[in-house]
Amino acid sequence: MASFPHLDDAYRYCEGLVRDHDHDRWLADGLLPEQKRQHALAIHAFSYEASRIRESIHEAMPGEIRLQWWIDAIEGEARGDVAGHPVAAALIDTIRRFSLRRLGFVNLLEARRFDLYDDAMPTLNDLEGYAGETASTLFLEIAQILCDGADPKAADAAGHAGVAYALTGLMRALPIHARRNQVYLPVDLLKAAGLEPDDVRQGRKAEELTAVLAGLRDQASEHHDKALAALTGIDPRAKPAFLPLAFVRPYLKALRKTPPYGPVAEIGAWRKPLLLWRFGRRL
């Protein structure tokens, strides 16, 4: 790991990471106030690092060790290469500057333990809880950064926004996850449609799966609407934290036209800045 003695270098590294691997959020972060932008990018870079642990390590035990390293880094117990890790350095600096809740980031990492194993998501409630810990946290912490402190009303909006955003993203990534033996679709919904997790892993019963995905799209859409309703009562400075929601409905529309097992549903790159601009005017 290269050394990052200067925080400016660490923040620039985070921006490059998000630009290259989480382009939608990078576009949205580009519209944030300049003095706060790098801190949102640090949080999103951390989220990407946590999400890719299974992909980069492949086995559960090394993944558990890596998750624990991150937990120790956030809680202030890690030693050695923390300062030399650009994402960790930028994230910890952001947490300190804005007095963010360390527990939210720790809970995100704890939720990511699910990613390390081949177990299927048990229930819709479990899936929404996972989405809340992994995605809602990002909306909430960035909202707190933008308004320089806690806004109690932002939590409800962030909760629904994270579930809407995460469910949409997980449905888009279904073809990729299935090839990795990962099943984020809830077992209770699969069984109600006559499916087993292995059907998803093997790419079987696409017609039955289509009905399950339609129900999940409805869930994502409902949470999206609830997030928008909750946004009316929060600090106006915090509202740009929710700009990534601009992509939820277009992706849900694309998912309706895409077979369950691929390709990955997309929207035109040229449309994304326009979608963000239009959505931002509504906030």
C-alpha cells in the first residue's frame, strides 16, 4: 500500500475510486457544495471498499479479517498501515471533522458480513434491514455533513432512500451475484413463487423469478416515494445528499424491460446529468 502522508492525496484517491467504480454517486457528489464534496466522496469510497471485500478476497476468513481491520480502524484501535490507507485516512478525518457516529459505519461493516458467505437472504425484512445498514447510513451521514450537525428529521428520509437505492442496485446486480452464488433475493418471496435459492444460482425459472422481481420493484418504488415525502421536512442544506435517488425510477423502468439473469439494466450515460439536474430542482 502506497503511503498517503497528506490528506489531500487521500481525498483525491477517494474521488478517483468513486469515479471509476461508483460513477452514479460520483456524478451526484459533483453537485454538492465544494467544501463538503470530498467528505461525501470519502464516505462513498469507504462504502465501495466494504462492498468489494468478497470480490477481492474470495474466501470468508480473510474477508472477516479485513472487515475487522476496518472496524478497528474506525473505532481507533487499528495500528500499522491505517494512516497509509487513503480511504481509511480520509474517512477517519471526515468522521472527526463532523463528529459523525462511528457506530453507523461499524454497523455497515457488520452487515457486510453477509456478503462473505453463500447463504441466501432469509426474508424481505432482513433484506430491508441490510439495505438500511449499508445504504441508508450513507445518505444519513452525508446529510449530517451538509447541514453541519444532526438533523433528526433526516433519519426517516435516509432510511427509505437507502432501501429504495439498495433494492434497485441489488436487482440490477442479480446476474453478477448469481454467478458468484450470492442470493440477495429473500427466501420467503422465492418460496412463495415456487423457487429455491439454487434456482437463482443456476439461472433457472426466469418466468417465476420475474414475478418476484416485480414485487421488489414495487417495494423499491414505495420506499422511494416515502423518502421524497420525508424530504419535505428536513434541513434544506441536507437535501443534496439525496441526489442519487434521481436514478432509482429510471433504473426501475429499465429493470422492467430486462430479463432477470441479464444483461445488467442500464440507463444512458448522457441522461444521468439531466436526471440529476431535474431531480435537484425538485428538492
